[in-house]
Amino acid sequence: ARADIGVTGLAVMGRNLARNFARKGHTVALHNRTQSRVDDLVKEFGDEGDFVPSTSLEEFVGSLKTPRTIVIMVKAGAGTDAVIDELTPLLDEGDILVDGGNAHFEDTRRREKDLREKGLNFVGAGISGGEVGALEGPSIMPGGSDEAYRTLGPILESAAAHVDGEPCCAHLGPDGAGHFVKMVHNGIEYADMQAIAEVYDVLSAAGFTAQEASDVFRRWNEGDLESFLVEITADVLAQVDAGTGRPLVELIRDEAEQKGTGRWTVQIALDLGVPAPVIGDAVFARSLSGDQELRGATGGVLVGPDRAMGDVDRDALVDDLGAALWCAKVMAYAQGLAMIRKASAEYDWDVDVATVARIWRDGCIIRARLLKQISDEYAGQNLPTLLVAPSIKDGLGERQEAWRRVVATAVTAGVPVPGLSGSLASYDTARATRLPAALVQGLRDDFGAHTYRRTDKEGSFHTLWSGDRSEVSAD
Ligand code: NBP
């Protein structure tokens, strides 16, 4: 047995991760349910490093040094359970199984507990960056035990992206912590993409061609909006369809699809009682875009402005949109990080938010210049929310007027901007010193005797709404 690490599941992600490990000097055992994927990898990329192909799980397990370290990169869900069930009888106490797929963190908690009882280490590791990241250096978010990380950590860290010499990989906490953080990463990704798409929509309504919009994003990518998503937005908007000569974006059907991690994020936010409306709006915007029945009935039918913006000062609009995009992005991070903080307390994970922001700085879809700022702000302190980090608070303060102008312009023209406007509503809610929740409580007490608390005295109260309207103590 000579392999340092094994990868089973050699579709795009697993194949590239295996090549990445091999390029870093590790001897990599290979396995896949369908043999051709193993053979193809060795044939095409065998000269990139030291691979040990296998034709069965037994052979695969037998080729690994002990304690064995195996990364599972198969389709999340039933596929992962099937592979675990087949592997478990072949393993010995202390071996380490890593699930690098997009598992739900509750599944990871369940699997970790089951395997721990069998003496095995199970590590749920979120891996971001798509297929290019897997090959060239992803952001890796591992959970699992300290013991497992001692063996696994150096290998994962060697394969991860690096910023200023630091790996974009760190042990985030026990059991499901890594997959939870990866899930939130994806939720933030949804929100970020929605805000970007809305900004493009406003630019279009203002008369910018796709190429002109691409130029705007290209320029933004050299400033404080620098990020992977802004960079590829410039590329996608600049793409011209070979057949028609038209911008490709204008020919792509406007129905956004989803694989489910955004939906999970919103479901879990509701379960945890952490408000994440910016992520929710992004998930719902995708669902709405794909609702053909609804859109067929209402599109072009309901009355409202026709998106015309009249004579706009293009440079001023671009500046305002850049500011609004930065603010919307910050709100998505704030809500996502709040979820991580709450879950960490709930599940006793002790996740360090500064570390999360640090390992997102490169190798993942949401990598952004802003993340260094966020990481620095959280270093050494447990902020109640990102919004009060001094440089973030000031950044929002400086940009909030522009953000309002963008929302006002879009709303007046009838351009839907749920991400940009919803995030602004979240900001104003956070700023408010008094909310209309007071009236909500009054209404709840009226129809359901749910009681309310008062600003001027302690205790719970109920008004006899259908009686003489006097107030009684409800304690
Ligand atoms: P897929 O999610 O498309 O899964 C294909 C792999 O799963 C193949 O190796 C396939 O084997 C194997 N597999 C399946 Br399906 N059912 C199996 C079973 N019952 N037993 C054994 N093997 C089984 O691959 P992917 O796109 O490379 O993604 C891998 C994981 O990484 C997923 O969890 C995904 O969510 C996650 N991820 C993907 C991306 C991305 O950009 N694609 C990014 C980040 C994370 P076969 O060859 O025999 O059919």
C-alpha cells in the first residue's frame, strides 16, 4: 500500500481534485463505479503525477497507506450513502472518509455519528470553485474531528487555493460545520448573482448594450467590487453568439435553475430563526423566473411603467449602481455570516467567522476583495453583525444614498430589483430604532389574545378587545 489519499467518484469534480492532489506530489488512489472514468483519467493525465488506479473498491482500499484517507466525490444524497455503505466494511478503525460533495449538513451530522460509533472518522468537507477550482486550487471547508484534520489537513491545505501564502482551507469545527459553511457560501452566491443580474437589468433599461454593460463590470472588477462573479459577468455579457451575431445573454432563456443549496440555506435560516431575506429573495427570484404558468398569465399583461428611464446621466448611474451592488453584497454576507454564527452556537461548533471569510478569499465562487476586509474586521472579535464592523458600517453609510437612488430609479421605471431593494429594506430595518412590529403585536393580541409587552413597564399584557378594552396583566 503506497497511496497517500484516494478519490472515489471521478466525474468532473473528483477527477480534477485527484489531479490536483497528484500535482502537489501526493500518490493518489483512483476509483469510480464505472471503470472507464478511472482508465480515462490515467490515459489522459497519468503523467501529471503518481496515480494508483483500481478496478474494485477492495483493490482501491488495499492501495492506501493507513490510516487511510478517502475522498468521496459522488452525487450528493443516495450516491454518497451507497458509497459509504460499500466502503465501511473494508475500512479499519481510525481511517478517514471525506465527503467532498454538496451534502446537507444534517446528513453529514448523521453520517459522522454513525461512522464515529464504528471507529471511523467522517469529515464533511465543502469544496467550492467548480471544476476549475478543484483542479487549480479550491476553497475547502472541512468539518469533522480534530484527530481527522491532523492527518487530512496538510493534504487538503496543499491542494487548496492560497492567498498571501495562506491556504483557503481550515478546520471549521466538528461534524457538519464544514458543509453548513459551504451551504451558506452557496446561499450568498445566489444573492450575489441576483444583485448582479438586477444591476445588468437596470443598465439595459437605461440603454446600455450588453457590451457596454460588460465594460462597466470589467472596470468594477479593478476596484472594490473585484470578485470572481463580477469578473465572469464581464465575460458572459461580452459573449457574442456565433450564429446570430447578437449578444449571447439576449438569446439565453430567462429561467434560472437551481440545484437546491440556496433553498436549503433559506429553509435552515427559517429553522434557526435567522433572517436571511436577501438570500430568500434570490432563491424566490429564480423560482419566479421559471414559473411559466404565472409569467405567461401576467407578463406584458399587468399594468405599470415600461422600463423607460428618460435621459439618464450614464456615468452617475454607473457610480450609483456600483455602490448599490457593493451594499447588496455586504447585506448578503451579513445575513449569511449571521446564520453561521447562530448555527455555530446552536450545534456547539465554535466556528470562527474570521477564518470563514479568510478561506473564502480565493478558490471559490464568492471570492471577492471584500472578504479580506470582512476577515480583518472579525479577527479577534465576535461582532454581533458584520454591519457594525467599522469599515463596513462606514462603507454602507457612504453608499446608502446612491443605493436609494438606484432603487428609486428602478422602481419608478418598473424594473424589478428584489435583491437591491430587499437588501436596502434589510439595512433600514437594521437601522431602525422602532419597528411597526408593535402594531403586529397589537393585532395578534386582538384576534388571538397572544399578549404583548410594553415599553414602559415589565410583564405581559392583554387588552380585553371584545370587552371593555381595559388592559389586564397576562403574567
Ligand atoms: P456528479 O454529481 O454528477 O456525480 C457523478 C459521480 O457520482 C460519478 O462518479 C458517478 O459514478 C457517481 N455515482 C453516482 Br451519480 N451514484 C453512485 C452510486 N450509487 N455509487 C457510486 N458512485 C455513484 O459529479 P460532480 O459534478 O463531479 O460532483 C461531485 C460532487 O461535488 C457532488 O456532490 C456535487 O454536488 C459536488 N460539487 C460539484 C460542483 C460542480 O461544479 N460540479 C461544485 C462543487 C461541489 P458513475 O461514473 O459510475 O456514474
